[in-house]
Amino acid sequence: MSNQELVVLGQSDDAGACCPGLLTAPLDEGQAVELAKVFKALGDPVRLRLLSMIASRAGGEVCVCDLTPAFELSQPTISHHLKLLRQAGLIDCERRGTWVYYWLVPEMTDRLAGILTRPAGEPMPERTAPAGATS
């Protein structure tokens, strides 16, 4: 076993690292809880489609009135899914008269990408065979 210390994300001395990846250091409990909420929000096909529709919209925002017809779901169900995406920090919204307009929060998707991306040029660590395994 190595003498290396495990550095927990968010507790390293490297203040310049805004989004350390999973291969850099293990998550602390708070970060794991926070990220689990985001991944749970993304784990539903309807919410994933909603996020995709919002993110890919020309102009960067979309009215809820344009989202609802794409699904065979009631307006309250669509609103519930949008609320969960907002609570996860993936989208934000603004009411304009009768309608609500939604847009992507790119900082969150950038953060997720940074956490899941292997640093460029760095090879994956070599896996070792479990004890007792034969090659």
C-alpha cells in the first residue's frame, strides 16, 4: 500500500482547482450528497429530455408552453420535473406574465463535465488483479 495521503475534494491546498475530477481525489460526504441530487435529477428520461430541449434551444431559453406539448404528460407533471431540475441547479427560470421561461445553468453542466473528465494526457491508473486471481 502507498504512503500517499488521500486528499478529499474541496479540502486540498490547491485553491486554483475549481472542479477536481473523481480521478484526482475522493469526494467528501457533502459533495457526494450534493452531486447525488444532480445525478438523480438527470436519472429520469423526462427530465433528461427537458434539459436537452432547454439546453439546445436557439436563443438560450425556452417557454414552458413550448416544452409541454412534446410530452404525453400533464402540465403539472412537466412543472414538477422542471422544479426538480431547478432544485438540482441545472436550470433556472423567470416568470414573464403568464408564462415561465427556462434556461440552462452552464456552470453546473461544466462542473459535472469537469468532475467526470479524466485530465488530458493522463493515463488511467493500472488495475491490479485481485488477490488469488490467476492470469
